[in-house]
Amino acid sequence: MKTQIFEKFITINCDIIPEIPEVMYVKNHQKRGLIEWPPNDGMKLLQPNDKPTNGLVDGEDICKHISNLKLNVLNACVLDFLIINQKLIPKNWKKKIQGESIRIFFPGTIFRNTVGHTFIRYIFFDKKGKWQKCSFETGSLWTKRDHLIVVN
């Protein structure tokens, strides 16, 4: 991943192809050009599943929600950058909900596996004190610990 450091901010190239998990390919990748990290215009974690029914929401509904609202989400290039540069991950992302680390999704890139299932990559802070990356099938249920990064 190519990054450039200028005085007090870092730019991430969000137009390049991100790391692709084994047996997957990129289905959709929203290019965002060069972005500053941390974003100058501000960013927030959005918990998209605020439904009152048992705290579970279908991941496909989340993807439709993102598309319908035209949310300004980040792609997997940012995830790849943060995994390499873990000291730049905001400390408040280490929070827990019901004893479980939150999962932070980067839905600007959607992957598909060889069977046709779609996935979004995310990061989480593990019990050993390290950030890890993983993939989440969009047809699975999202819980209260699942968040999206939204930038202004």
C-alpha cells in the first residue's frame, strides 16, 4: 500500500485495488481518490442496527441502507492501511459492547467468493491486544457490536 506523509497528515490512495482475501474477487470498489488520515472533515462510527428486535439485522439490509442513504463510507484500502499502521487507529475503536470488541466495517469494497456469496472486510481489537482483519458475509446477521465508518 502506497502512502505519502506530509507534515502532520497521511494520505491513503483509495483508488488502488485492496488486498483480496483468498478465493475471493472484488465485486464492487468505490474509489475515493487520495484521502487524509485521520479524515479532516471528521468521521464517526455508525451503528446501523438500531432495530428493537433482538439486536440482529440482516447484512443485506445494511448494504441496501448504505446505498439508499448514499452514506460516505470508506473502502478496504483504508482497512489495509490501518492494519499495517495500527498506531494510527483511533483508541476509541477499542471499545466493547456486552464484553465483545466492536467490529468496524469498510463497506466501500464488496468482495464475492467463488460460490457467489458477498463479503465486507472489517477490523477488530482481539483479546491479545492486537488489531485483526476478517471478512463478514453480508447475508449474516449484524449485531450491536457491528459499526461502519462514515466520513463527512
